[in-house]
Amino acid sequence: MQTPTPIFDGHNDTLLRLHLKKSADPVAEFLNGGVGGHIDLPRALEGGLRAGLFAIFIPSPGKEADVEAIMNQPTYDAPLPHRCATDAALAETMAMAALLFRIEAAAEGRLKVCRTAAEIAATVDAGNLAAVLHIEGAEAIDTDFNTLDVLHQAGLRSLGPVWSRPNVFGHGVPFRFPSTPDTGPGLTDLGRELVRRCNALRVAFDLSHITEKGFWDVAELTDAPLIASHSNAHAVTPHARNLTDAQLKAIGETGGIVGLNYATAFLRADGRMRPDTPFDVMLCHIDHMVEKAGIDSVGLGSDFDGAMVPQMLGDAAGLPKLVEAIRAHGYGEAEIGKLCFGNWLRVLKETWGG
């Protein structure tokens, strides 16, 4: 059987899926597979998924709107969820981080939580899965940044300041279509300090979900490559979650990366969350992002286990079908290597050092 092309995935919500499911043994569920969702270890290895940012995301308190149903309308503007309290967010963050470390302990080397680019490369070369601890939405970070220092020591290497709701650090874009990403204010003073602290610790700073104003606030402050782990091209799909040509150009100019988001509402020209979404629209976003950011600044950022993805892709085991579609579209093997893995590894090495 042909060895699948190695994939680095810029974003998945697998820890959240396992955490919310409250199964008797989420560790065994991930390691043994066969129980739903998009990613577990057997399907990851089958599909060539060899590394990725494993996100910790805190659900909003209270009853949330049915965003998936809202995003199947011709136009929509989903209400912003409620803010999360720091203490509750910290408790959930610790639970999901502990879950990842427990999976690592039980995996007998098949999964490793990596803190350097060299560790990622070595893990992948050994045929195993490299996991990078990432936080999506910094509600668990206290205003004295004590939590940030501790989580960094534990293994945190990537952080998104906001999800699609406001917090003390900044403002996220709503799920709105059609809309530009210029939907409100950017970073707060605390958010600016968070950028400086992450730069000092060499923690990657993720710009997916932040407003356009916040994007440019970060661009003015940071000394690291600009990263949008799971975002698409606004020129192709005019959704608030997608990036303008100017943003894509800035990512390329800093040697950063944008990861193709597989969520169908951010791919389709009609902005709808529908499973009958072809690979052609994914390729259209790749083409446009490559044109604006450059072949060295585009990667993959699935949003597996956090969104509806094209039915023809299915789950992590289906990744070779996407790779083959990219190949058939005309990208050469060297370009595929960059898009699927190499660009992410380079950007993280430059961000983290070493």
C-alpha cells in the first residue's frame, strides 16, 4: 500500500469532542478509534495526518444559538456568544490539556506532544503523530499572565487570543455572511501585552477568528511570522471569517502561513454549511491564497471535529483524496510537500527558534 503524503493540520477540535462526549475512557477512544468524529489515531495514521495543532476551545456559557442551522441560510449574522469567566475557562483548559498528556502517556510513542520543530520532525520520521498544544480563545489566561507562563512550561506553543466572541484581550469576528472581517474593534491594551508576552516566550500567535482591526494591531506589534491557522480567502467566499487579499499579502510578506479551513461555510461561494461541497472549491481557495500569499505561506488547517467538512473528504482517513485532488489540479510534488507539511514546519521553527 502506498504511503500517504504527510499532513500537518493547523487546527482541530478533537480534544473538545472527546472532552464533551464524557465517555468512560476518552484516551482509549482516541487511541483505538472507531467511535465517530473526524480524528483518532488509527484514522490519522491511515490518512497521513502526522502532525497538527490540537486546540483547546472553551464552549460559551449558557444556551448557544444553533450556528450550524443559522449558517445554512442565504444570509446570516449569528449572535455573538456570551463571554467566558476566567476561572471556568481555566478549569476546562486544564481538563483538555490533561487529556492530551494522558493520551501521550498511553500511546507508547505513537503520539508525542511536541515543543520544538525538531521534535515534530523526529516524531513524524518515526511514523508517529506529533501534537502541538494550542489554545483557541485566551479566556483562561489571567490578566497578570501567570497562567500563560505556567501553560508554556507545560507545553503550550500556540495561542489564538480570541474565538468568535469578545474577551479581555480583543474581539472576534461573528459568523456573518456576507461580510468583511472588519466587524469591530481590535486588541485591547491587555491584548497588546499578550502579543508582547507571546513574542517573548516564542509562542505562536494565531490570527484566525480575530477582527480585521485586530489582525493589523498584531501585525504592527509582533516580531514573529503572521499565522492564521484555519482561515480562507475572502475574495472567494465573502464570509467574516475569511481573510482579505491585503491580509493574505501581509502573511506572505512576513513568511507566515494561512491554513485552508475545511468548514464548508467558509469554502462555498454561497456561505452555506452543506456537506455536498466539492474539492473544487477547496482548490479555488488554495489557488487564491497561493497567488496572494505565495506558495511558501499556504498550508492546511482542517477544523476537523469542530465543523462540517465536505462529505467527499469525510474524516482524517480521507486526506489522501484531498492530496490527490491538489495533485490533479496541477501542483507539483515539491509544492504539495510545502502545502501539506513543509510550510507549517518552517513557520513554527522560525517562530519558536531552534
